[in-house]
Amino acid sequence: MSIAPAVLGSVTEQVHRALADSATRHERLVLAISGGLDSMVMLEAFARVAPERIAVVATFDHGTGAHARRAAALVARRARTLGLAVRTGRTAAALHGEAAWREARWRFLRAVAGDVGGTIVTAHTDDDHLETVAMRILRGSGARGLAGLLAPSDVERPFLAIRRATLEAYARAHDVRWVVDPSNASRAFFRNRVRLDLLPALRRVNPDIDQELRLIASRAAVWREALDNALEDLPAHLTRTGALRVAAASLAGYDRESLQVMWPALVARAGARLDRRGTLRLAEFTMSCDRGTIPLSGGWEVVRSRDAFELRRVARMETGERPLAGVTEVGGFRFHPVTAVADARIADPWWAALPAGVPLIVRAWRAGDRMRAAGSAAPRRIKRFLSDARIAGPERTGWPVVVAAGEVVWIPGVRRSDAATVRSGRPSVCFQCDRLDR
């Protein structure tokens, strides 16, 4: 079978365009190669055009069977034949479902990219893009999600303008080998049902459906960029731990529909995504003016305090005890010893002069914990101290306390007991506590 030169040239043309892109022309590339048709063509094309730009070929074994092992082996073998470095990742345990496979694969790819300081390149095609847009429509995605693979990303996708059939023609012309994943034929997966059943049926009814889906995505991408630009001046920032803090006053007065548009754009700054249910709940939560916490999908939550909303990863309660010696981190808090404390800091509850010569333990506070505050005769519950300090209920989760000789003596940032204050003639060790998420 003869292959038109224009078909073959379109593949290398897209590679040249990707290499000339202003965002990546000076960066080393991490080629994400699965062993399937699309990615193996990308490996061959990039190796032909600019092998010196390839930092590493990264392939991931999802642990789904013999075909996955064969695919990873094929990628490693071909990459070494081409004189390219290769990195293979594998799952530590059996994973089930598209979401789990995708998360593990991207975690591996981003780790590799971080190691070599490179840009990830994938072989997503126009077919992948159309499938993604159709899936988002069926899931009731908002305009933000309808941009599909045209959404801004730190990942390069040089083949988005190319159909899968063109890559197959290139592969046959250049004798490119690939492994067929048998799961691609299984209608147990949503994407496969869209690819094998829905889109072919739509094309029979409406021959222009592909172009209409592209137009929807293009318009959504333009709208998405305009919205992101419009929200740039909104008082919102990322903390050192990756949480997003948004001033509550900046969202006051917006109606439900506006908030449903704004929140997905805001949470994207922290790398989070909102599904439709989460978007609706978050808009209602914002308008209610109630303090508290609402959980979101993907392991995120939003905490409302007096003056801010904070989007953060769901905290894992730390119940274990740690010796307080040297620099010690517990949750979002870091303790470090200090040699002296200025007089101006004496009243600061974020430092303490702890008794020397006794075991010092730091742990999360527990229900029933009590402390006798400095200058007070009667002990009070830790919960009461936290409440008096206006620390919202959800924010209290995992808040640390320091225990000396079995007694709580310091609630960092809140109060100290007499045992954690400076006393003339009493040996002590001074510690400062810092919040990492502020």
C-alpha cells in the first residue's frame, strides 16, 4: 500500500512545531510512551527529528497483565536501540479502574519530569480530544471542562491536530511496532463506549459532529482563558503547603450562577477539579456565610473561617506521638529550637520555654485533653482554649500540643502553662513553632 507523502509529512511537521514552541524550545523532553500505536509513532518521530532534545523515555506498567509487561518491555527495548535513556515505572499494588491507573501513571510521569527538569510530552490525538469533549458533555461538565485537551497545561501534546488513522499510516510506512491493549475493546470502560458506539452513531446521523465538537471545545477554551484573566486580581493565594486561600469578602455579593463559574477557575490554581455536584455545593456554601467544612471529590475540602475560604487536601489526623528534639514537623506545623527569645516576644504564644531534663512529646490534641494555663489555678479543656482563640472546628483537626512529663504544657499559637514560661533559675529549652500553611 502506498502512503501519501503529505500524510507522513504531517506527523513530522507537528513534531517540528512542538519543538519550536516558545514554551518548550529550550527544555528537555520527557516522552510518555505507553507502547501503543500513538505513542510509539511519537517516539520514532521525535527520535528522527531531534533525539538530542529527549531527556528520557518514560513508560509505566499498570500491572494489568501480560500485555502491559510486553508494552513496557517493547518501549524500553526500542528506546535503548535508539540510544535514548529510559525510565520504567510499575505499580506497587494492583490497581483497578481508569481513574486509579491514570493517577498512578501521572504521578510517575511528574516525578520523572521533576528529576530531569523536563517537559512531559504525550501522544494524544484529535480522536482523544473529541472523545474527551463528548465524555464531558455526557457528564454535564461546565464550559471550563468542555475545553477538553485544549485547556492550558504544562504538558505538550503535539499530535492534537492529527487523527489516529494518520499515525497508523505513518507506523505502517516506517515499520513501527506497537502493542495492542486488549482493554481498548472492552465496553466496560466509558471512553471505549464513547469511541466504539456513541461517536460512530452520531457520525451516521450528523456527519459534521466532529467539527461541531471541535468548535465547542475551541469556544470553551477561549472563554476559560478570558475568565482566568478576569479573576487574576481576586484576593487569592497559594500557601506553602499548596492550599488555596480566598478572601471571603471578595466573594460576597455574587449570585449562585456566578459562583458556579468562579469556583472551578479558582480551585484549578491549586491543581484541584470540581465535579458538578461539588460546584453546586460550594456555591451554596459560599452564599450561606456559615463557618465549617465541606468535602469535595479527589481528597479536597473547603474550610470557611471568619475571613477566608481555604481549599486544602483532606488532613490526615496524626495520632502518633513524636519526641520534640531538634526540628520536628507535625502536620502543617514545624517546631525548631531557638537559643534566645527577645523581650518583645515574651507574650507570643508561638514560642515556649519548656522544662529541660524531662521527656518532651508533640502530638495532635485529643478529646478530653486539659491544660492549666499560666496564672490559672484550674485546668481547662484544650477544646475551650482553641475555641477562645477563634480556631474554627475543622481547623482544630490535628492541632498540636506539647506534653512534658505526661502533662500538656503548650498549645502552640494559643496558650502556655506555667511549665512552658520563662522562670528565673529554672533550666529550659526554647522552641518556636511555625505554621507551614500560612
